[in-house]
Amino acid sequence: GELPRSFSFDSQSGRISGVPIEPNTTSFFLEVTDCRGAKDVAEYVLTFQPEQSLKIATESLPAAFPGKNYIFQLQATGGVPPYMWSAAGNPEEIGTLVLDPQTGALYGEIAASCPQVDIPLVFWLSDAQLQVSKELVLHCRTELSILDVPQSSIRESEPFEFAFQATG
């Protein structure tokens, strides 16, 4: 294999050095031979991660309403595009929702008979190197409702801020 162009290898000391200039995964074989002719070979994989880690940036899903079309674009940051999206959960409880694996668009039709319900969905985001996940809740609402009540503890002497949302 080849080292990235910003790296060098000193065959006398066995030292590899350099500064990664782009996210990359590279593999190479290293062979060592002693003065008696004994050899050993091993494969090494180096993964240079991007400056910003892969993350699902979407914090919440907008509410869904019975008998309406639903479309929402999930957001990602960092990592090494292209991204691939997938999801798990039971969105069929409220209609026919589809997640586009290339774009992260969640779309479909919400059933006219959809009850007022909260559907937990787990989204996975993969890039060339990593996979991350995040659970978000899809709220189907038929009337005025408060959404997204804070679930975590509030620490003494630490600033706290939360924006309540309502829908319907």
C-alpha cells in the first residue's frame, strides 16, 4: 500500500511521521528483516479522522398531522461524506413514511386515522469511516400539544436554557 502523500517512512528507524491533510483510511504492509534473514510481515491500517466528528445535527422532528403529507430533511455535520442514512422504529403506526438513504429526507403521508401518539425512531448515519445514531421522537398530533419537555437533570450552578414547543 501507500502512505498518504504528507507522510514519510524511515526504513532505518521504522518511524512513520507526517501531518494528515485530509480524512482518509489507508492500509499498508510492513516488512522487517534482520541480519540473519529472518522476516516478519504485518498489515497496518491508519485512519485519519476529519477535524469535526460525524454527528446527526437534527435535534427534533416536526410534528405530523393526520391526513397530511410529511417531509423533513435530517441534518448531518462533520465526518467524511457521502453520508448514508437508515432508521428503525414503527412509523407505519401513523402512515407511510420513507427515509431516503442518500439525502436523509423523511417523507410520506400521515394516515387520516392517526391517533395522538409519540413514535420513537432511531436514525443511523454512516460515512466512509464511522456510524453514529440518535433517537428522535415523531409526534402525531390532532390537537394543541406541548412537545419536547426536557428529560435531563439540571445541575446546580450551571446555566440552563430550554425552548418549549407547541403544535396543533
